[in-house]
Amino acid sequence: MPSVLRQLAACLVASSLCTTASMLPATAKDFGPSEVAAKENGFEIFNAVHSALRQWGSSLNHNGLSLFLATVPKGVLLYHGTHTTELPPGPEWLAFETEHAENFARPWRRPGGLRPTPPEGRMFDQHMHGLHGRLVVDNEESIPLGPNETVHGNLHIYRVTKPLRLLYIDGMGAGKCSLGTLDTQDLLLRGIRDHSPMGEFERAADLCAIAKEWELQGVIRMEAGFEIIKCDFSDSMELVSANQRPDFSNPGNTGYPEVQLLEYIRAVSQRYYGIGASRVAVDYSSMVSAMFYPVNLTNPDSQRPDLPRLVSATDKQLEVIRSRVAEVVNERFDGTHTNTIDWQGVTDMIVARYSERLKYMAEEIDTLVMFQGEVNNLINLHIEYARNDDDTLKLAVGRCTKYHTASIAPESPEDRLILAGIESVTSNICSTLFHVRELIVVDPDADSGSLVAAREAIQDLVNRLKWVEWRNCPKCGYDEVCFVAMWPMGDEESHYHPACRNSSAIATGLGFGSYWGPNDWPPPRKPDDNNTNGDGHRDL
């Protein structure tokens, strides 16, 4: 094997990183962002950018650790389900899909029962009735209902009148569970380590206080559907309509319970690969991620090493990251850094070029000549065949690594960190492909054993990349939806092996007793701040 290939292979084995980007200066004396950390977390950074504001990847990689600025343009329609026709008096939730909001706009009735004090008392009884609209009282302060009084559901439609400036919290940020989906909000933004996952109104109030400080109008998060926590409904929106929904006995409700769940999931599934219609613009160059920092992201739960957590980060470390988010918000809005790079488009191009070919080589090719052809097809354009020495191959690997990023001129510090993360991934891809080329193309004695070694190298690469496209479903029937676990729905099977499911099959995975675990919140361990390494539902 030529020495350059031996060096590349050794680099892959030692650290999975082969880039030449320089280290950024730290933003604090002892702790700050660095390209070294970005390279070490390159695969995760790549996947976070690739899945930003996409339901599919954000459901599979649900413990998000990144924040972005996002804007909802003028004219976009947003939806709110509630028990009244009046504007919410404080922070409340908006949906992007009518089916999402309709879940919170259903009528309910308890003859002689209690009406919960709105809105804190509203919570879906997921255990008993799925998403069919039964509400339970979760508040001791209640108003008696008359013997046959009914509270009607209402669907509000709002039009954005001025662009909404928002903070996007990636992953399953609206997932109220103890798996780590709330780490960015509760630990990083709010500075709270032992808060209940269901304390949504307190959480919304805290997030809106931060938004006000940063001159934002709310946040975007995701559960089974994307939502906005809008801090003031009278700001930059107008109410288009507030229409009462059909009661249970109304002909308009006929057949609704039978199809509601399937059609809700169908609507959400249509946002698997984008929220659609330019309804949200993400400023990818504003990305601030814990993965840019030398912080311990290990999950204390040894049973889930795949889920990164912030519980081992010190308060001082979290404050440094939070301060950088505030700085970026100010910089992006005061004109210091205005250009944004479509980093998600870059990751899309890389995934489109390699995903199917890598899977084909890893799982299906069983002849040496076909494997040789696929490898040559992918990397021939980077090789100068007039020369054949180590320097030539090293240059070829470098051209391959920067093939999709060579024309990009990073402007902000975050751009350089994202670039470092992405190029650590392409370096891994290219180094592996050139290593495979050496095994089965350059070696004149390549045989079936060489083919096995080449396939194993590609399989190892696929395992490290963890691209979410590889877990997608084949085309489903019209009465089915490709179903992945999305809080609060989904069993373990639907997380690890998403598949086409019909309405009754989806219903079996509802509730907190499935993939998302019990509704508890054990206080995580608080690390020593001197250790700089840092070892109830609502309207919508």
C-alpha cells in the first residue's frame, strides 16, 4: 500500500478525522469553540445540519444539541387549536399543519364535571383515548360545569403580517420525556437541571423571557409536527378566523375518530424532508452547537450511548455556549454577519452523491468487477492519471474531500466550525474509497478476499455515517404511513425500524409507556464546575 494510503487508513482508525482546518481561538479563557471539537463531532454536526427543520431525521436523532435563527415570512398561515374564540393572553402554541392544531381543538364534555382553568389544565389523555380529544383535568383550580354544559373546540387561523424572528431548537425539542430531548432548553437556555418535562407553561414563560431579551418573538420546536411557541399573539400576526369545530354528536364528526390519527400522521409525514413552501427560512450560518465545544456529551445512561446529553456539562460551560447564542443573535441582526451559507444544501449534495452507492457496495454487490466499477466511478474524477505516486494520490484525496465545499467562503466563526465538521465527514468517505481502490483496483492480485475486505471497509463507513435516508420505508399503501416514533407516539420498533403502518398499528404505539418511557424526570448528576472537561399538555 502506498504510504499516503497507509497514513490515511491510520488516521481513520485513530480518530476518524483527516482535515487540515486550523483551530479557532477560544471565546473564553479555558473553554470555547474549536475546529478540533467540530472535527471530533463531525458526523453528528453533519447529520444535525442535514436534518434541521426536517421531521424524519429530527425524529431519529431526537436529542438535538444545536440552535439556529429562523424566520417565518410575511403571509404564512399558522394554526392554533383551543377551547375559546379569543386570542391567547400570553405565550401559546402554533402549528404548521391544520391536523396538528385540530388535535387541540376538539370538543369535550363531562356532565356534572369540571372545566379546567384554561389553559394550564388541558392535557390529552394519551393512555386511554389516543388523540381523539378526551381531556383530563390537571389543575386543582377548576370551574364547575353545568349538568350538560359542553366546551367547544375552536380552530384559529393566523396570518403572519411581519416576518417572525425565532430561535429554532433542533431535534425533538418538544418531546416531553427524560431521554434528553429537553437538555438544550432546560439545561442550556434555562439553566435548570431538575425540572419536570411536563412543565410546559413554565418552560414557555422562561423561553419567552429569553426571546424578549434577544428581541425574538418565540421559538420553533418539533414533536409529532413542528410548532412555534409564540410569545405574544398580538405581535406581527392577524387572526383570519376562529371557527368552532364539530361536537361529537355533530354530523361533521362522523367517521372522524376513525381516521384522525392516520391523517394526522400522514400530514406530519409530508414534512419528513422539509417543512415546505418556504414557510420557514433557517439561517444555517447562525448555528451554535454544543458539538462545537470540548464538552462531555456522553449519556450517563449506559444503555443509550447513541443519545448525546448535556447533563455532564458544567454550569460554566453551558453559560459560555448560551452567551455565544446571544452574541450570534445580535451579530446576525445588527449586520455584523448577514450572509448565510446553505449548509443543508451542501449536505444534501453529499448524501445524494454517496448514499445509494455506499449502500449498494455495502450490502448488494457480490462481484469484484462491479465493486471496482463503482469505486472508480466515484473517485476517478479526482485522480490525475498522468502521474501515479503518493503525492498525486494525496492531492486526489484532498480534491475529493473538498469537492462539495471548494467554492464556499466561510464568513462567520460558525461557518468555519460547520465546514470543519462537514469536511471531516467527506475526508472519511474519500479516504475509505481510496483505501478500497487500493485493495481491489490497484492490487493486481485482488481476489474474493480483497472483495470481502473492501465490503467491510464500506460497511464500517456506513455505520459511522448513520445517514437517516437508510432507515426510510419503501412506498407505503394508501391506507398506511411510513411511521417513525415521534413524541408522544411510537414504540421501540418504530424508532429502531420505521415501517409502513395503518391506523390500528400506529395506535398500538401511543402513550408514554412505549419508546419515550415513563413521564418522569430524575434530576441528573450535577458535575463539579471546577472540572473544565465536564466529566401537562397545552393548547396548540
